[in-house]
Amino acid sequence: MPLLELQNLKKYFATQKAVDDISLSIEPGSIFGLLGPNGAGKTTLIRMITGIFYPDEGQIIFDGKKFDPVNDIGRIGYMPEERGLYKKMKIGEQTLYLAQLKGLTRSDATKKIKEWFIRFEMESWWNKKVEDLSKGMQQKLQFVTTVLHEPKLIILDEPFSGLDPVNSNLIKEEIYKLAQSGTTVIFSTHRMEQVEEICSQIVLVNKGQKILDGTVKEVKQNFKENLFSIGVNQLPGSLNGNSPFEVVGNKEQAFVVRIKAGSKPNDVLQYLLQQGSEIHSFNEILPSLNDIFIKLVEGTPTARQFQQVNN
Amino acid sequence: MNKILLIIKREYLTKVRKKTFIISTLLFPLLYLGLIFGIGYLGEKSKKNLTVAVVDSSGYFDAGRIARANGKDSSSVLVLTNMKVDSLKENLGATSFDAFVVIPAIDDWKNGLRNIPLQADKTLGMETAMPVQSKLNNIWGEIKNEKLGISDSTINQLESSQVTIKPVNINDENADSKIAGTIGYVAGFLIYFILLIYGSQVMMGVMEEKTNRIAEVIVSSVKPFQLMLGKILGIGLVALTQFFLWIAFIFIVYNVTKASGAGDSVSGMVGGVQKVFSSINVPLVLFCFVFYFLGGFFFYSSLYAAIGSAVNEDMREAQSLSFPVTMLVIFSIALMSMAMNDPTGPIAVWGSIIPFSSPIVMMARIPYGVPGTVPWWHLGLSMALLIAGFVFTTWFAGKIYRTGILMYGKKPTWKELIKWAFRKN
């Protein structure tokens, strides 16, 4: 049973169809990538899942039941892209306050905060103010406040922006650990290499609509262009018309070839062996998510245009 | 509900622990007293007692009469002189005189003396010059009495037998309109200050949460309305705390002075305070003050919260959008001063019933007496309307707040704000 299911969700603003009929479902314990260019409707979608906005149409099913913001938001942790903390408030008090707002008791919250602060080497921060922290330190603190109440669903909007590689890794490890212990993570970003590394499933939205949905593997398979990298000492001098591939490039002692429609990789190998070539390597080249993203989003206007919405 | 309490607690504790709260709580009474005494002191100091040379050509203003007049009051000193007018004019700076008057020869005393120049080497204000006129009149009065043959005993009878009036309210024999007026004035102004100062604190607090982007984190835990209400209630409690600290301060000062015992000024002050207590209904005034203070605060601060949620970090945007609301508060103070002159007139009655001005205007009327000046139904209607008023503004503000707190970009107009308030979810 999926932890979160969106059914035909719609949210129209006066000049934009921010979310226009999006459905998706997320399995528990998965790390789910929500991708899309700026202004695609990701934030609006997230705000509906966190109970900040009500959808105009459609349904949100959370943990098997219709989503009830008042009771369910205690089981969701949300870290918005624009980080927000009280600048002048002491860090310990602030974390305690935010945890209590999520429904934790004071003693429970204190205990958990101490654990996390030790884990993230933040013990000395308790009586400091947020304005004393660097941007990266604030980021770590924000992450702690997001996951402290052990939510079933964590929504992270660009969680690594502003973090150095060491702290990025620290948070990445925590995200993996949370997923392993059954927490579902929605991860919204434009940084495709991180998505490839972390996410098991992705959805790409553009102009308020879902244009891609699947596991990273599936998506890559769907968008592959039958490209292979062949390492050979020498390609046959001239390719005759019935060769099963064409050469599209060559780099570092390897040739990039596209297999013609109707042929299989084995046909290529067979052909090369018959021609007496010596093969060192033979790899399929799958497109990167970055390429797929650009390919799908390219051609649509980079900034969303305002339009009249009749509702 | 529990979450609102958390928000109130945070709001209250952060504000009360701030240095500015402690300083303003201590400083305000001192500044207030300083202002009152300082103005009196400066006024006293800037008043100058003139020494005026009198050049008499009439023969009436002789040394004896001038000496008697100087003996009666000391607000100016007249000195009879033989100096010539020309030399006085030239050498006035070198003499000990501030100014001089020349009394012309008098043909007929019945015509009096009109427009006698009081000549000085600088421009004299009316307030400084008037004592000289009244002193000359004093002397002139003596001359008239002699001419008319009126004896001293007749003069005494004339002066001591007079008609004076004292306003008495038949419903409330104890009411002293002077004391009531002062109390009402102070109470009205106090509410005025609290509305403006704490109202803008609510606005700044909301703006801070919005520009810090903490609002988005918090509204994923609580409803926007709860966040807004928590902020308003928390800051309202801070204002109430400050008010009670001041009351306690006055109480302590009063008791300490009373205990310090003798001295005319002390017993005079103690007597004055006792007179206040006997002439007004203190518990009722205090209760009404807290009620109107809270009612007015909720009424206005929710509007300020809505404005804070609608603007970005730019203070000028906030100022221009809050201008109409601030104008309402200032307009109420103008209504109050009109109501003070006529506490039962139509301006006073309507001003104290309509919610936006009632917190200030009603507070100015109540010390005059309930039900003497303010009938019970006025008070009841005014309170009911104020409650209805702040329930409405809070609802209205909540709708704007919900949209505004997550909206970044262009500053909306009031027209757009009203649209936000009345559209469906």
C-alpha cells in the first residue's frame, strides 16, 4: 500500500494553473525525486501535501486514509527551499519550540534534540542564536528540526544547497538511514546528479503537469538511444551498407556507435568479430537524467507565462 | 488549542525578556513624570518679571500708589523715575529697566488711559506684558475709587460678594468633572499609545516571520490562523503585563510617599489621591480600561497583522498600507478631545459606541460616571459592538493573513486584500 497517493490533484491560481491534474503514488521507505524546472508547480504541490494549501480538485490519500491536515501534519516533516528560523532566538529553545508545535512533549523533544545535536556535533550550539551560525550550519539545524519528530513522510526542498561536501554527505547518510528505517522521503531539486545517486523513483513536472514517472532505471531505459561504447583496436576500414550499427563519435580509444533499428547488441559483436576486430570493452551508454530533463523541458518557454484561468 | 498556547508562550517570553521591554517599562513613567514637571518647570523659568520705569506726566502715578501696587503682587515691578524719555530710549540697555511707560497728562479721568506704549529694546510677549497692564490698572482703580468717593470697606464688600458656579450631576453627587476629565484624558491617551505601539509590534512581528520564511515552516505544523492569533494574544499579554507593572509602580510610589509621613506636599498629594478615589468608581474604571484596552487591541492588531502578512520586508510598503488604519486611531483621539468638552453630546455618544473609536472615546467618558453620564445601555451596546467588531476584524484579517503570509512579490492594494478576504478557500 502506498504511503502517499495523489489523485488528479488540481490547484489553480488567478493567473496560473499551478498544478493541473497530477496523480502519483509513493511507496513507503522510498526516496522519491520530485523534479521540474523553476515555476513548474513543485512548491504548490508540496504545499498541498503539507496541508498549507487545499487542492481545488482531487484527493490526497495519506497512509491509506484521506489526508486530514490537522491530524496528519504531525507525521510530516517539511523543509522548505527558503530556509526559515527565528534569527534572534536561541537555538536550543527554537528547536524545542518547533518540535513541540509538531506535537512532541517537552521532555521527549529535549531528549531527541540532544541525541541529534550529538550526532551532528552541535552540542555547543544550544545557547547560541541562529544569527551566529553560518549558512551551512543553519542548514544542518533546519534539517534536524525537520526530522526530529520522526515523521513518516519527509519533504526536503533542495536540502543540499549551501552545504560543503562533508556536511552534504552527513545529511545524505541520514536520508539513507531514514529511508531504511521505513521513512518515506520526497526530495525536490534541480540537481540531477543527486537525484540519480539518491532517488529510487522520480516524477518530472512541467507547467503544472506530470510528464515523466518511474524508477530511475526505467526512465533511463525508456530514453536510451541505443548507444554503445566499443573499445576496439581498430574498426573495420569501411562499413558496408548491411552493418548493424553506425559510428556517431569516438573518444579515448573507444567508438560510440548507434545500433540500427532491428539489430541487437549481439549482432554488433558478431559483425565485429567476423571482421577480425579485437574488442576490449562493450558498454551500453544510458542517457543521464540531466539529458532527459533538458530534452523534455527544452522547447517550452523557460519562464512560465501568465495566462487567464477560468474556474 | 495546545499549539496556540505554545505560540503565545513563545511570543510572550521572547518579548518580555527583551531589554527594550524592561527599559520601556521603567522609562515610560519616568519620562511621563519628567514631561509633566519639565514643562511646568520650563514654563516657570521662561516667564520673566519685568522691571518697568514709569515716567509720569499726569501727577496721578505717585511713589506711594506705586509702592502699594508693588506690595500687592510681585509679577512685575514698577519704578517711578525722573529720567527724560529721550535718555531712557538711548540708554535703556545700560539701566536696570527692561522697559518703560510714559503716562501722559490726563484731561478727563473718565476716558481712562488707552494704548499706552510699553517700550522696550526687544519685542515683549503678551504673557510677559500683561502683568504690567494689570498693575497699572490696579493703580488706576485706586484713582477711580478716590474720584468716585468709594471707601475701602465698600471695595471689600464689592470684591467679596460674587456669584460662582460648580457643575453637579444629579445622578452622581460625588462626581468631580475636573478629576473625571483628567482620568478620562489619561486613560484615553494610554489606550491610544498602546494601540499604536503594540499594534505596530504585531505588524513587525508578522513581517519578521514572513521575511525570515519561518512562517512556511510553522504553517506546516499549525494553521495560519492559529499562528496569527497566538501572536496577537501573546503581544496583548505583554501589553497587559506592562500596564499592570505601571499600576503596581504607582501603588508602590503612593504607599511609600504616604508612609514617609509629614510634609505639606505629601499630605496634599495623599489627600488628592483620596479625593480621586472618592469621586470616581475606581473598580469600574479599571475594569472598563482593561476591557477597552483588550477589545481595541484585538480590533486593531488583527488589522495590523493582516497588513504585516501582505507586505514584504520594505518598511515603506507597510507604512503606506497601514496608513488608513493608523488614521482611524488618530481620528479617535480627535473625537475624544471633542467628547471631553461635552461628554453627553452626540459626538461623545456615537464615538463611544462605534467600535473603531469606542476604546478611546468611551474610556474618556466613563470616569464622568456610570450611569450618571454614561447610561448602562450605552456601555453595554458599546461593549457588545466592540466584541462583534474585533471578531469581525480577526476573521477578516485571518483570511488575508492566510493568503499573504506565503505570497511574495508585489505589494497588494487594499482592494486586493479585500478580495482575498472574501473569496472561497
